Amino acid sequence: MKYLLLILSLFAMAHPADAGEIESAYTELDPKRDCEVIAANRDGGDWSNLVCSGYKGYPVVINYGDARESLFYGFPGDLQPQWESFTGFNHAGPTIEWRVEKGGGLEKPFATIHRWFVNEDEAEVEVLVVEKVAQPDVHEGCAVGYVVATGNANANEKARRIADEEANDFICGSMRPTVRAGDVPLPALSQ
């Protein structure tokens, strides 16, 4: 019985979501101030890779090319993060919402919600992209869901619901992201 209690207490410390709360934390992302260029085309091409400060030691990786961005949140490990973006010209907004599990004295950011601005048919469409945050020991991070904010009531709440209910158990590369669109369809994706 003593060993069972020890195992259960260690499990609770390693997985604060089982007994903890989920809260939002916000960080600002300014690539000119918060990022370091780790690779760039020096021959006049339009691409660069940056690593930026994120939430409490969790980095944000920005891959930029041809007026499009792909962002990765957390620890990519030894691999280059997979390109996930939109076909149309786009950029991510400056504010990142981190969904954080708190419990047992631990904090774990497990998902982000980031507003993107996408040029689609000569109009700008706002999309909340929900991403799984890659952890130091499990380097899996990817898009879990897309909520079209333009023409979609309660878009932020919908994005938080996707983050809280789907991000932890989402298997990148095997599962399809959830899409919530209102009056405006989701812009075409580029992967």
C-alpha cells in the first residue's frame, strides 16, 4: 500500500492536469526584440528561421518564407519543425495565449492560441490557431485546431475549448485538426 501511494503521488506531480486547474497566460511576441535569427538566406531570398522567447523558458520557433509564417511552440528537439501555415500571405499577431495546467506546485503550458491574419481572396481573414506545445521530453507540437474568428461569435471560447479538451491527447501526424468556421470558411492550409 505504501508503494502504491508513492507511485500515485509521483504520477500526480508529473501530470498536474489530472488534479490541477487550467489558466491562461499571455506573452507578447516581437520578432525584432524577442528573437534570434538561427538561419537566413544571405543570397537575397526571402526566408529566415528564428527562435524567440515564449512562456517561462518555452521557446517559440518562427519559420518565415515568401510573406508566410509557420510557428512552433515549445521544444522541437533535434528536428526542424514541420511547416504549418496558410496558402495565402499571412502573419501571426503579437499576443500568444498559453493554456497552462497548474497543480501540485507545477506549471505546464500544453497549448497555445494565436491569432493569425491571412490574405484570402483580397480580404483579410482572422484565424485563431490552436497548437499543442512540445514538451522538453516529448518534442511533439502541431496544430490541433483552427477557429475562424472573422464572422464567428465566441471564437476565443471555442479555441479554448479545443485547447483544453483536445491538445493533451492529440497525436501529431495521425489526427486531423478540428475546424470551427462561422460565416467565413477556413483559408486554405499549406503544409
